[in-house]
Amino acid sequence: MTCTSDSGLPHRNCHIHSAMSKEQDTRATIIHGLRAHRSVKEISEFNNIPLSTVYSVKARYDEDIAAGASPNEVSSQRKQHQRRSDAKDGDFVKQVQDMIDEDPGRSMRSIARELEVSDSTIRRIVEEDLRYKSYALIKRGQFMNAATKERRLEKAKLLLTKLKHPQAPGQLIFFSDEKNFSQDQKVNWKNNRWLCSDAEEVPIVMSTKFPATVMVLGVISNEGDVMPPFFFQKGERVNAACYINVLRTVVEPWMRQVAAGRHFVFQQDGAPAHTANTTQDWLLTHLPEFWPKEIWPPNSPDLNPLDYYVWGVCERDVNKHPHNNVDSVKAKITEVMQGMGRQEIVKACKRFRARIEAVIDNDGDFFE
């Protein structure tokens, strides 16, 4: 029998009651399946219920079980939110504002839970009344005190002067840097996603307890040349003697071959093996020009093209999948670096001067 209103049309309350009854039946079916220890996928496919609905009911079911209820005590009735009558008045909005002011890092879900309202209510207040947005925290690198910023500013100015007044027109610049690569797959838990129809299809990212690593030395030129990566031996201590040996036998010969008689300048960061007096003396004696420790700004990965571009591209491709051993990691690093196009390297190096100017504009502080 159909419930009708005085106008002869189906009554709205009957539709609501019917929808609520259907929803309760669905929840009861899911809970019955969970009591029988069926998987989410089995319940969904056998009863033709969307996976998202099964997961939602299962989450509430698991909460009740964790709270001490037995499987037979879990009800199929949907738990209703207690909606506060003041959920949109000025006092309530101010209460939300005060809670955010006290701790801007607090989640909207925890605020909703404490105030006994729905997540959507708090989200509407935050977005519509307070006009706030939820931003990810910004990682800006190492902490720098005022003295470090001052040194960075001072050396950035010296470096900019060097660029403006090169020893030879059209000189080559060779940038260098070391980096550790791991055999494990690298995942950005915020940005990496997997498109599929079933959550059980999402691959599980595993990690080894003690992943093997390899340290690689990379060198590029501002004209797009890429040196074959040099790999340090496992457990090798990269001190001044070790570093000078690599410069003498690998890096210098390659740079001279690329330069083919042209003047070039060599860049390196402030690692202890680089700034040691023996290393600085060797560079002064054997290379046409290099930027000594008195010129390269401290704490400046944001100025080295390998740091702000090359290593990111390498790690994205090298660690897209896990590796069984170090040899596999080395092979992939070599493949990726040798496969980089000259133009993309040139483009990255062209940003070098603008980045130095950005350091100066920011009084030595980080600019990104």
C-alpha cells in the first residue's frame, strides 16, 4: 500500500522512511557478512553493494568492537550526530576560531569531535565563515641562525660578482655534488596515488629493515654535459685524500676532455672533504679556476643545479621501484643520468644566477 498525502501524491515522509529502511537493511547485510568473517570485497560483490559503503560500515563496526562490544551487539542502526543548535551562530564560529588560534595544526576532525558536531559542519565554518584553507607545512631545509644568513648573503654577493666578471668570455661552469641513493622504493605519502576500482588492488610498498645505499658523485656542465656517475665503494670514508684521488683520476680528465682547451671553473659545496686545505691546494694547482670555500655560500643546496634539479629527477626514476641489490641501483642511476637531455640540463643551470640573486634579495635566507 502506497502512503499518499491529501493531494493524492506519495508522501515525502514515506520516501524518507523507505530510504532509511533500505539503508538499514544494507548495513545489516554488511554487518552480517562481517560477523561471518567475510572480506570487504566478498561482501561487496556478493550483495552488489559499493565498496565505499562496505568500508564505511566496517570502520564503524571495528570501532564498536575495539570499544568492547561483541560482534552480536553491534547494531545496524546508523549512529546519529548530535547537531548543536548553535552550530552556525556567531558564538559557535568564534569558539571554532579560538580553537584554531590556540593550535592551527589541529585537524578539523578533532575539532568536530570535541564540539560534538559533524566534520562537514566544521569544514563549512572554516571555509565559508573564517575563509581559511588547509595548507601543508613547508619544509625549507636546514635551520639558519642570523650569523649563517649573513655569511650566506656575503658570499652570494661575491659569487654574483664572479659571474658578472668571468676570467674568460663564454667560460664553462662545472657543477658537482654527492648523493646517497637507497635500494628501497621512495614514496611521497601525500602525493603518490594509485588509480583503480578496488582498494585491494593498491600495491603495498615494502621497505627493507637495513636498506643498502650507494653514494654517487655527479658532475654536469652549464652546456648540458653529464659525467658518467662515479660510485664510491661501500664503507669507503670520503675524506680529503679519497676525494682528491677521484678528482685527479676521474673528474679532472673528464672536464678537460669536455672543455677541449676552453677556460672552465669548477664548483663544489662546503663538505669537509671539499674545504680541507689539502683539497683547496690541489684544486688551486691543477684546475684553471674553481670557487674556493671563501666564495661558495654555506647551507646552499638551493643554488646547486644537481640539488635543485638533477637529483630529484634521478630519484624519481631510480626509486620508482625497489631494487634487489646495489648493482641494480647503480645501473639505473647510470641509465637515468646518461639519458638526460642536454637542453633540460642547460635550462636548469640557467636558473643558477637568478637563484643567487634571490638569496641576496632575501638577505641570505632561503627563498623557496
